[in-house]
Amino acid sequence: MSRKRSAVVVGFDYYAKFLAQLMNEHSAAWRFNHYDSSRVGVVRAMWALRKADALICFGGPSPDTALVESARRRNVPIVVIWAGSDVIKAQADPFDLELVKQEQFINLSDGPWLVDELRNLGIEAEYLPVTAVRSGGRLKPFPKKFRVLTYLPEPRREFYGAGLLYRVARAMPHVPFIVVGAGAPDVNAPSNVEFCGLVNDMQDRIDGCTV
């Protein structure tokens, strides 16, 4: 029996860990090993690259420089999965973008629209439908009270649509708007917007809301 090939998976910790778990559940040919973005995690990933067949980074524009150098020395292919806001970040830093293009990574995208956005930046990518969501199981009925749930993390609330959400909330003052994500309550938000911070019960909160 031939050995499984192995991949070192880094990048956005939640998504990289999920990808590794998903592949390990369903692939008979590959073993994905996730390493977090801490300093210790990077060192462990470098050590694992000695016997790895691929380096995968979930989130652009590039893995840690030390990992790139370690992979290059061992002729390990480097795959970057672009996810969204990382494309905007790359666009804002032309110098780093040029360095990334010179590396000639294997570029993938988890959204088909990002392929065009990356092409406009001079990066050719292929769409790969990577999921980071498991089935929620049997659907529950809508709650009796109409509620809206959204994600507005600091410091990027405006990027995630805080202004639009506040306008809708003011137009629907009797509807609770539940906000999850890092950060303190926004004093500029309407009174019917409740900030819950980081939570670990998202499935229950989703089931308790209508939108």
C-alpha cells in the first residue's frame, strides 16, 4: 500500500484547520496537517515541511516567508487559496503584490468572482469550491419573534456593512438586530442593535433568528 502524501496547511487558522479536517475525513491519498499562525506553529510547520509534499496557505497573498524559503529549498509546491478580504489587502500594497507574483505560487480561489479580481491584479487563479461550513442538520422552524443576526467584527465593521445595517435597524426599530464578532458595543448604533462580542454558540443563535 502506497503511503499517503502529506500537506502542511497554514493561513487563516479557522479555515485552514477546517480544510485539513475535511480532507482527512474524505481523502484516501492525502493527509493534511494544520499548523496555527503562532511563532511556535510556524516552527512546527517548517519542521513538517522536511517530509511534506505540498505547502497550502488558506488566505493570500503568501505563507510566512520562512515557510516559503523552506518549501523552495525542498522543491515543495506552494498553493495559495485566496478567500476575499485578502484580495483587497493585496491590492492596497502594490510592492508586496509584485513580490508575490514573482513567486509564481499555485493560486486558487474559493469564490468564482475573485478569479476576475485577481486577474485584474495580474494573478492567474483557478476557482475551487472550498467550504468551511458543515451541514447544520435538520432545519428548525423560524422563531416566533423576528430577529436579524449579523457579523460585524472590529476594527472592520464598516467593511462588513455596519453603516447599511444601522440604516436598516433604524427603519425597523421594533426588530432586534444581533451582532456577533470581536469588539465592544458601538455607541453610534441604534438602540435595537445588540452587540454580543465573540461567541461559541453560533448554531443556537442562527436557529434563534429569522435572517
